[in-house]
Amino acid sequence: MPICPDCNVSMETVEHQTFGEERISLQTEGGLLSALGLSAEYLNSYLCPDCRLVRFYAD
């Protein structure tokens, strides 16, 4: 589990969703994933239980 950079506590896994045609998209050109010939299709979301910060990590 990632650690919250503000509170220094373990973040919790949470589900995320979008509504309608909205989507979260990632541009991977020039990044590490692109250099490896991969694309990021899935995102994992984490929530800090103290300050409510949400972070997304590409899978």
C-alpha cells in the first residue's frame, strides 16, 4: 500500500468510477511505459483515511 505523503499513514484501496462518457485517460508517450512498449489501461485508486487525499496509480 502507498503511504500518504502528507500524513505518513497507509492509504486504503478504494473504487473509482466515472459518469457517462467521461473517462480518465493517460498519455504514456515518452514515459517509462511507452519505452517498454506498454500502455496504462487500468488505474488503482487509494485514499488517505486521515486527510482524504486520493491518488491514482497506473497498472
